[in-house]
Amino acid sequence: MIRRLALVQHALFLALVTIGVWRALATGAAVPALVGAVALLLLWYAVGARRASAGPGGGPHLSAGGGAQRRVGPGGWWFLGLVLAWLLAVAVSPEFIWVAFSLWLLAGHLLPFRVGVAVSVVVLAVVVARPWPGGLTVAEVVGPAVGMVFALALSRGQQLLVRDGLERERLVTSLVAAQEETEVLHAELAEVQRSAGVLAERTRLSRDIHDTLAQGFSSILLLARAGVATQDQAAERRLLAQIETSAAEGLDEARRVVGALAPAPLESGLVEALTRIVERFASETGVAGEVRVEGDVAALPPVVEVALLRVAQSALANVRQHARASSVVVTVAEAEDSVRLDVVDDGRGFDTATLARTGDVSRGGYGLRASRQRLRELGGGLDVESEPGAGTAVSASVPLAQATDAGQEAGA
């Protein structure tokens, strides 16, 4: 649009100069002086037109600033030179007053408002002062004055169009940049989400492997060592059967871990699952085990049952490997808005501060951290109380409302 307006301005100027030359020749103007004046006028205008084509938004010929300027810029000084060249042409032939309309248009674009009006009035005075056949009349004054006002108003309208065009172009550029930035952010967000998903899956696998496969291997290792130490063939057969059972259950758990399925023991409910793993624990280790139930825990959300079962398995694995206990009690109790699982043994205990400081995974530290993280995802927590020689108590708690919401989000 700006380029088209500039082309219209150029065409208008050339048309008015052509009319002036034609009328000057018709009135008998001196040809050498006419050629020199017209050549100077066109050459000076061409200098400005060249700068206009090289400048942004039409250069000095069409400016979005126009009347908002406070000082005369390079385009304004060029315009004043053009006015002087026009005055020389008018001195050669008064017929060049027709170019005044184009000058009024340019004045509104290239000069500050007050300066533009002042120069336009000077140009109007030159037009009115030319020799008129029959003397000066009111119409010969009002006509050019109306033309001047119209030209200044038209230039003002052109400025608004130019300003709107530049603003629209700026907005489009800004929107394109914002769209590109949004696409980059979406790509980065997708990558972050993908990485978070990979990390979450790795965390799930590591916790489930620790709570299932690692404990199964530990059980098989202890049973194998017991088989090596015994000389009783019946006991060996019994231990081999237990090893086979542990291996089969471990294989099934491995498939379920990979498939992100619910643990096999939970197919008949949390209490029965706890009873089975405690009975198996007691038969393999000789440690007396007991499951206690307080309240109604038959209708817990599946995500809570899985978390509590894994905590119980991890705690029993620590009792098997480190506690040297003679008895262990697993208690599951439901309060009004939460459920709690306690695993208490009478073993040798340990210094919880030392374990927290060293983070020794070989002493069960990883299992405790994994259990805490699993419960924290459900809004719950894990507390461990122990002293050397005084046994250990592991207590897990989960708020049912928050755990249900977390389970629904995970399922979605």
C-alpha cells in the first residue's frame, strides 16, 4: 500500500510538471530557460524519489510520522530544496503553479505540522501573486486555498493509512514470531513430558523390581543356603519345593511388572494378600508372623492396596535380611479418612539416624526410599522407628480421598 501511494505521488508530480511545460510552451516561454528550470526540478525530485525507494516505508516521500515530527528531517530539507526549484520554474513561467498541489501533498508528509502549514501558505501566496488575466478575483484566491486545505487533509489521511499499514505489518511480524516461539515451547514441553514419562516409568520399574523380583531372589538365595546346610532329604525336598514356588511367583511378578499389572496376590483383596505373604515369610524364615485387621479395609482403592502391599513386602524383606527377629506383626487399620499399615518386628533394630545419613542401600535404604516415594505420590507418608536391640516399626499411612484422586489421574 505504501509503495502504491508513493507511485501515485510520483505520477501526479510528473503529470503536473508536464501540464506546466505544455502551457509554458503554449504561452511562448523561453525554451533554454524552460529546459534548465524543468531539468533542475525533475533532477531534484528524482534524488528524493531514489531515496524514497531505498528507505523503509517509502523513504522521505511517504512517512508515518509526518505532522508528529518536531524538527525538519532529511526529507524536509529535500522538500525545501524542491520548493526553491519550483520557484525558479515559476519565475521562468507562471504556468508551473499547477505543481503547487503536489507540493502541498508533500508538505504534510515531510514537514512538522506548523512548518508544513507555513511553507504551504508561502506556496499559496506565490500562486495567488502570479499575474492573473483581468486582475485578481475572490475565486482566484479561494480556489487555490481550498486546494491547499484539501491537499493537506489528503496527506494527513495518507499518513494515517501508512501508520496503520506499518502497525499492521508490525503486528503480523510479532504474531509470526510469537507463533514460532509457541511452537518451540510446545516442542520443548513435549520433550519434557516425554522425559518425565520415561523417568516415571523407570522409577516404577525400579520400585517394583525391588519389591518383587529382588525379594524373590533373596528368598531363593536363603532357601538355597538352607538346603546346602541340611542333611535331611525330606527337608531338602521341602526347600526345593519352596524354591520352585518362589521362582514361579517371581516369574509371574516379572511379567506383571513389565505389563504394569496389579500384583497377583491382590486379586483376592489386600487382607488375604497380606496373610499369604506373611504365612509364606514365616514358613521360609521360621519367624512367627501375624496379620491384624482393624476396621473395614475390604473396599480400599486398588492404588492404595498396591502401595500398602509393596510397603509390606519391602518391610518383610528387610526383616528377613537384617532384623534377626523371632516375630513380626503386620497390622492394617482404616480410620475415618485414611488407612495405616504397620510392620513391627522384635529384631535387633538399627540406628535410623545413621541409615538416613549414609543412605546405605545394602541395609534396606533403597526400599525405604522407594516406599516413601510411592506413598508420597498418594499424599501419604512413611515413618520408621527403631533403636539398636529394640526392634523396628515401619508405619505407612495414606489419606483415602487424595489417594483416590491420584489413582484416577494415573488411570487417565
